[in-house]
Amino acid sequence: IEHIELTDIQKKLLPQLAEYFQLEYKKVVIETKFLFSLINKSLQICAGFIKDDKGNVEYVKTNKDEVLAEILDEINVYDKKVIIWCAYLHTVKKLSILLKTFNPLILTGASKDVNLIVNKFQHSKKNNILIAIQKKGAASITLTNCQYAIYYSNSWRYVMRLQSEDRCHRIGQNKPVVYIDLVAEGTVDESVIQAISH
């Protein structure tokens, strides 16, 4: 687990949301009365964005991006296969732009040819990074060439975590897989990790 310090804007937004169950940030206006919605919005802020009920999205600086870049540099992504699991589509979009020099493959609910994406990840030397939504990548695919699975953001659903890990541990996996969670310190991110770890 990589514990990551919140940015100043995250330190401002998270307590405001938790205390008042509402938040205004640029175009985004959040008002909720439901605890689940509050938790989900808090997880979004930890992942580097916030979305309101009207579909307005604003990106928020997060130190997860810098830590992810350091990890990818450290493991030499040109020689290793890496999956970056995300709980949110907006995180996938952001990371696909940030990591475009690595020619990442993208797997979301909108992905048309899942088999082609999986085949490229498994066999192409040009596509060593797969950025995937946990929900989409959690079933019926084989990613046994993966050597690193990085959880940029986690689903609170334990079954999603187990199934995403199982994609790497199917028949044919003959290498160890390193799992890395990027967790915003002192936030609901830590609570999710604790919940899915038990």
C-alpha cells in the first residue's frame, strides 16, 4: 500500500463535503442527504475528480498521479506488463491522457472489442499498460501476463477486487504478481482498503 498525502484542494474539499453534505467547486454543485452518496463523492475526490448529479465534472489535483508516475518509472514499464485498475471512468480518461506516451490500452464499459484489447495486452510489446475499470475487467478475461496490478482507486465492493485479482491468476500465470494500492491518507480510501482486506 502506497499511502499518499492529500493535496491542499483535497484537504479543503473533503472536510467541507463531510461536514455539510454539500460542496461547490467551480461548475460542480453537490448536495446530498445520503451517506452512500457522500462516501462515493469522497472517493471521487481521492481519485482526483468530482462529478455532480447534472454530469458536471471538475478535475482535482491529486498526488496519486505523481506517485503512479514514480512507480511506473521504478518498475521499468517498458519490460513489464502493468494493469492500472480504476473505479471510475473519469479516472481512466485522465490517466489515458497522462500516460499517453506509454501507449496504454483502455478497457471500459464502452470498449467494443474486449478480446482485441486483451490480446494486445497479453502479446504485444508495444502495449504494456492496461488502464481498466474494475467492473468491466472483473469478469471473463485472462490477463496472465500481468506482473503489476496497481489500484489507483478501489471499488467498495469486495467481489470486484477479488475478481480483478483473479484476472491475473488464471491458468497460464507463471510469474508472481505485485499488487499496489494507491491510498489517500486519512480518508475513506483507507476505509475501503480495510473493508476489502477483511
